[in-house]
Amino acid sequence: MEYRESFTKAMSEKAKIYLVGSNLEDGDGDDASSVVPVLYDVDDIAKIREHGVAGVLIGTLGGAPQQNVFLGVPLRLMMEEALWLVEVGHAVFRHVMGQDLIKSLKGLDGEKLQKFKDDRANDVAQQLEWKRANFLRKMKTLRGASDVAVPSDVINERDEQLMKQSIFIETKDTSAVIEPSLNDQTIDQRKICEQILRQNEKLRLNYKVYKKLREMGYFMSPGARFGGRYVAYPGDPLRYHSHLTVQDARSKDEEIDLLNMINGARLGTSVKKTWVLPGINENGDAEFYSVEWAGFG
């Protein structure tokens, strides 16, 4: 019962989105392009996924840096995703100013870094001791206690190396770098949303498109690999293939490059996606036009 109550309480709290590299207390703040919204806690990641935001995991697994399909925390968001989560009340911004992050990283050169190393070494030693005990118990059963040729209490070099290679390295669910004191540094949520949008006209247009697609029930992911701003899914990306490749939003006076339209439509057809060109009308609302490549003859 206590676990259920604590879980319900954790899920009811707003997710914390860290604006890494931001300096939000002076003037108009930083350029939105220099700020990276990330989440460090898996509980927060679970919360935003319940609300239709998947994000992209960018953390590296310690023992397998090339396994980029199964990366760990932190989770990076598109700025549109971060703004939407805060605007609808599912998350709050926290900020990590450049000097704060540098200060935290500098601490890794001293006692904190040594503690990380000691904790890792102790964990590896405990796992290895457990593996050795299980191996000797198994060998004693297989060889027999009276076997003189191969004593049951001896581990050869090959078996020792195999056990070391099978050591499990735990990937932490939260950041060990971000200081707890930084977690308490809150900011005016409405003010920072306005600052970010005011500094970037293209983001203002794209944010209107993003909100419209969210209202229509789509999940969005970055679409650069398919030649667009977003890739839109009809549901959770773990269950569905994407249907749309959505381009950057355009104002009513912005020209359309026909060559880019042809290339985009052909690319979209080859990957079984509809190429969507969004625009913002005179009333400030998002409109959508789709293009598909058709064969002739």
C-alpha cells in the first residue's frame, strides 16, 4: 500500500525539465538555439510519455557505447515538446547555468570522482566474489571433492577472465553530476516560455504546428533523418510506424521551393510517409498541405 501511494504521489508531481546551458535571470535570456531541454530522472521520463511525449535518449551505456538504439538517460527534448509540457501543466523548467554545470563538473576532479571510482570498484569486486563462489560450488559438484588432477577449489585463468567479462555495470537512473542545490532553483515558467518564443521566429511558427498536431493526437519525434522537422506517429512510437514527415512551418508570405517539394515528396513516398507542408494563415492558425509522388504511364 505504501509503495502504491508513493508511486501515485510521484506520478502526480510535475516532471522536471532542465534547460542546460541557460542563463535565465538576466535580460531576455539566452538564444533558444543554445539551450538544451533534458530530463535526468526516469520517473520524469515516464510521466511525460504518459502525456504523449517520447523524446530521444542520448546517454551512453558504459560498456557498449555503440548500442545507440538502447541509450540511457538523459532524455533530450525538442524545444517545442518542452514548451508544450510546461504550458499544459505537465512539467516545470529548471535551469542549469553554464557556470553551475562547470562547477559541478570541476567537483569530479576531487573527492566526488574518487567516490565514483571506489563505488564502481566495490561493486565489481562484490560481483566477482559472488561469481567465484558459485563457480567453485558448481565445480565441486561436477568434479567431486576427491578429484586430485583438477582441484575443485582452483579457478583457471580462462574461467577467471570469462567471469570478469560478464560483470554487470549498472547505469544510474538519475544524474550524479547535477547538484541537489540546482534542483531547487525554480524560474518563472510563463516568463521563460515567452522569452524562448520571443527570440526565435521560426520556433514560434513551428510551435503552433506542433500544438496543432498534438491536438490531433499525433506523437512527434525529430524528423531530420527523413528530411523534415518532425516525424508524426498516430500513437506511441513503440507501437506504430510514423505516417507523416512534417516540414518547417512557413508564414503566408514565404515562398516554396518547388525542387525541394519534389525531392521531399519522392523521399516521403520511398519511406512510406506523406510529405506535409504546414503553414500559418492570417489568423495565426496552422494549416497543412500534403504532397505525394505519383507515377505516370
